[in-house]
Amino acid sequence: MNAKPDVIRKCFWPICLVGLFLTSVLSQSCDLLYVHLNRVTWQNLKLLSHMSNPFPVECLKEKKAFELPQEILSHTQPVKRHIEEAFYEISSQVFNIFSQHACKSAWDEKHLKQIQIGLHQQVEYLERCLEEEEKESEDMKQMEEKISGSGDRETLLNNLKLRRYFNRLGNFLKDKKYSQCAWEIVLVEIRRCVFYYFQKFTTLLRKK
Amino acid sequence: MPVNPLPCCCDSQTTNAPIPKVENLPIPSPAHFSFPSIAFVYISLVFVTSHALPDFLEKPCTLKITLRNFQSIFSWELKNHSIVPTHYTLWYTIMSKPEGMKMVEGCTNITRPFCDLTDLWNNMHETYIPRVVAFKGNTELVSCVDSIFLPLNMSFDPPDFEIVDSMGHINVIVKFPYNAPKISVDRLRRHLSLVIEQRSEEIVKKHKPKITGNVTGDFVYVLDKLIPNTNYCVSVYFEPKNLRAVIRSPLKCTLLPGLEPESSESAIIGGIVTVFLIATVFISSIVTLKRIGYIYLRYNLPDALNFYNRPAWIFPEPPPLEAVDTVDVIYINRKKKVRDYNSDDETDSEDETAPRVSAGGYTRHGLITKLLTQASTSLSTSKESQLIDLDVGEDYLSEAEAEPPLVPEPSSGQSECASGPYDRRESELQDPFSEEDNSSTEGSGDRIIFNVNLNSVFVRALDNDDDGDVSPMLPEETVDLENPDEMESSFLIPREEGMPPPFPSTSEEHLESEDAPSEKSDSSESDVDIGDGYVMR
């Protein structure tokens, strides 16, 4: 009777590793965008939470409203490509913030590298998926220009709003001279931004 | 709602150590103040506070946000249990908004250490900053501040449930509130999975039922395929989809009832029925295989394996002699009419008699070729047709029974045998190889006549021919109707006028009919017996 649990115990970790490997391999496919976003986003959120815990109470007086653009992809029937473009813009901007030289003094190097690697992987993945979608839609370009001409314009507007938002974060850091409190506040805001769009985009992808 | 200013840093540094009251301390007189005393007091204060530094730097409270019965419950607990506050007050702020701390209505000057924030903390993406202040009277004892990010900080209490065991299965009844807030239901669907864990000895089985529709009232899940007389424990909990830690409910265990005596009787009955069914299936399969021929079952053993009749086996009886039937050969001369479809031959069939069959079943017939019909055209056309038309095919006539008109006669004797049906037949015989005009055959184009040399044919000898019906001879040679040139020369009988017709059998028939014995004697003298009853003439 004890043979079966022993076998299970022996095989448990190899099976887990294989499962994680398969998950990571399969999630690299652009058809599994939801799976990839789910896995990578939660990893980044946990890292960000580790970095900002506990939040220094003394920094509360410096907090600011950065006006996250919540209307992105809210009014139209977004296609998968629009979601990928929005998430690509967000990931790129966040990566740029954490790649600034002044960030190194604010955070633990180990955590900083981990978050940079995670964000870089996400950016590369979304770049590849966008390139694949462009190749697939080359034949339909003329048709799409008429249909999604407004979609392209909206994509540009959305990207513009996102860039303005991240500019505000950057300016806040600059104004606060990259103080610890400024970094803490910006980190909390980035975590909020990532989770908000993660919730929104995964809901849209599940509907598809 | 009164708004407190932002707490200063010192609020979070509130010590847990009891603060000595100033009135209890001995007040030294100015005469006693000296440098050593001051130094001693200073060092003491530093020493005391240094001991309190760990507590001073650590959070004095543990703040938790829990989803319990679909309610977001914020609770706290003082780490220093020696501090017993009389009441608490809760404030909070949101990081994304520039506003300060806000007091929570319904959580002011409360004695309970928790507060329901379901309607206040609605957004999962926000970071909330709660502050709990513990008072004793009007004295602020402790102030606790923290940051709460719901997706990572919220824990999920397991739901209430009951288990009801039945015959071979367990019903798990999960109790959900009837008026669950919509926000909590959405939160559950999005971020959580309900897990029912079944434990038996060392085996753990997880069930993740899908909850569809409204999450209200009792949700029943059945655990089946269980082993009787086994102890099963069940635990129910929510599992976050981001694979964070879970909070399991306490196990609820039950011992599944085993088989009762009545059930053992039913087991016996069930066993008997099962055996009966198996036997039925087996027998029916054997019968089916036998019927379809897959199995050959013999009821009787072969004689070689029959050991019952041992004397017979040892001394086998001689096989019985084979019975040999005597064969009586009856020769039947048959004439076959050549049916010419261009003329009216049907009337001839009326005059045809049934073919005669010998005792041995032999019938004889001849073949008629076209060329022979040509050969027959040289015969006098003035005479009535007296040629024998031998049928090839269906129409057979027994010459013995045939009317004499069927038999060709010599010109002198033809008239004797002539009869009505033959009046229409031509009697000319010609050399089949002649190329003469066959105008006579044209006149009798519906007749095919050929000559047969009886000297070259085999006829069966009559040994015991008591039957006068047997007529000895008609040739039974086949002639190639397609190429009559290939006929054997033996068949060819050049005919001259006055010569007897090439069918001596016909004449013999006449003779037979008139004088049968003499005919036979003649045939016997000129025949050559080649064995097996056949004679070559």
C-alpha cells in the first residue's frame, strides 16, 4: 500500500519540472497569449511587491495622482493585435524606467535584475507576436486599411496616452531627484498600472 | 468624515513598552543634580529604549485582509498581548489619490478587532494604506500602518461546508451566502477556484468543480466511487489562480458504512446472478460459433476411433461386395430434325415421336451439315424427298418408332417409306466436296443433310438384345457444321444413281421393321468388336 505514495513522491518533482518546462515552452507560442501574460505578469507583480514591502509610511505625504489612462481599449471591439500593441507599449515603458541608472541605488540589485529580465522577456515575446501578425495580415492589408483604418488611429492614440502617462512618472522621479520615496511611489504606481491592464486584457482575451 | 492629517513618522515608531508616567518618577532636588546622575539617567533611557528598538522598528500589529463568506474583512492583532486597548479606530487612504487618511464609518471606537470593508475596498488594482489606532480611554496606545495590495495580500477563508455519507458516496454541501455581494462573486470567478479535497489514508484526491450561474445558497458536490468501510476526510478551500498559499478548512471525516448482513445476502445473490450470466454468455457464444460453422462438432466418432465394437475392430469384416447393376443396352436410333427457322418446321414436330431411350440411356443421333445438303441436291428432284434428316440438337426421333417417311430409301424403295412429312424434304444426296451448285439445297434450304459412312463408325454391339425396339445403328459422329470440308473422308459417300442411300441404318430399319432378326445377323457378321460393346463396322 505504501508503494504508490513513494512512487508519487519520487516522481513529483520531475513531473513538476517537466510541467513548468512545458508551460514555459508552450506559453512562448503567440496563440497562447493569455497563458503567457498570466504567467509573466504574476511573476513581475510578485517581484514588485517584494521590492516595495513594507511601504514607508513617511512617503505617504509625497504621493501623487498620475491619472492612469483607463479608457484604453474600452470603447471598441479590440482585436488581439491591439491588445498586444498596448501591452507591448506598457512593458517597454516600464522596462525603460527600471533601466535608468539612478534606479540602481534605490533597490536591491538582485530584485532589480530579476524585474529587468522579466520585463525584457515580455517585450521580446510581444515583439515576435506582432511581427508574426504583420506577416499573416500582409495579404489583407488593403482590406484592413479600410476597415481598421480607425483602429490604427486609435492604436496611435492609445500609445500616445500611455507614453504621456509614463512621462509623468519620469518627470515625478526627476522632480523628486530620484529620492527613495519617489521610487517607492513610482513602483507602487507601476504595479497598479500593470495589474489594471492585465485584468482588462485577459478579460478581453477570454471573451475571444 | 473627519480627516486626520498624514501621520508623521513617529506614529509608526510607537513602542510597545509601558511608558512610565512622569508623576510617578522621583523628582530630584536641584541639589542632587550632578553630572554623574544626569549621565546615569541618560544611559538608562538609552538602554531602555534600545531594548525596545526591535519592537519599535517592527510593526506593532498584524494587519490582514480576508475574503470570508464573500465579505472583505480587515482585521488586526496586536503583537504585544500585554497591551489591552479598550477600543480601536480605523483610517485608510489610497495611493493613487492625493487625499489624506479617511476614517472608516462603522469602524470608529469599536471594540472588535476587525472591520468589513467590502463596499470600500472595491478595486483590486489599488494599493490601500490602512491605519489602526488602539486606544485605552483617550490614550492612544498603538498605531499600526501598512500597505495592502489586494491581489497579493488578500487571503481567502474556506467556505463553510457539511458532509453527508450515503451508500458508497459522500455529499459535500458547500454553504454560500444567499446575498453575496456582486463584487465578491466577480472576484471569486476571476481569481479563485473552489477545491474539494478528499483524503483517505495517504491518498489525496482534489476535485475542482466549476461553479456556474449565481453563487448563492448551498452547492452540493458528490464524491463517488468510494470504498466501503473506509475512513474519508474532506477539506474545502479556495485556491488563488496565481498559485499563492491557500487556507484549508479543518478536515471533516466520516467512516463509510460497510456491507451489512442483509447486504451480504444480496452480495451472494448478486454473485449467483453473475455466475449465471457468465454461464449463459459462454453457452450462447459456443452455440453461436457452432451455428456459424466456426466450430465443427461431430456427434459420432469416426469408425476408426470407435472402440465399442472391439471384435469388429480386431477382426474387421470384409467390405461388402459392390453391387453391380446389369446394364441392358438399348439402341435407339434417333433422328434429329434440323430445325430451319426460315421455314415452317413446327408442323414437323407434330409428327415426331418421342425419342427412344435404351436401358442404358444411350441415344444416338447424327449431325447434319450444310454441305451434305448440297450433296443431296444431285439427287433427282423429281422424286419425293426421301433423305434422312438427322437432327442435331433438340428434336430427336426414334427411328424404330419413326414413321417410315423419316428414313431415306433407295430410289426404288423410297416410296414405301415416304410419308406425308417427308414430302417436303428433298432427297438428293450429293458429294459433300462437290462444288456443284446447290440449287437443290436452296429449294430445300431449310434442310441440312449429310451422309454418314456407317463402316467407319462405332456402334454398340447388342449381346442380349431381347428388346426388339433396339435399333442397332445410327452413326454418332459429330460433324463440324462450320467447316464441313474437314469431315473425314469416311463420311463421304459418293452417291450414284441407283446406289442405296448412305444411311443404311434407315434401310436397316426398314429391314428391321420387316425382318428384324435378319438385319441383326447381317450387322453381326460385318461388325468388328473393339471391346466394351462397341463395334466398328
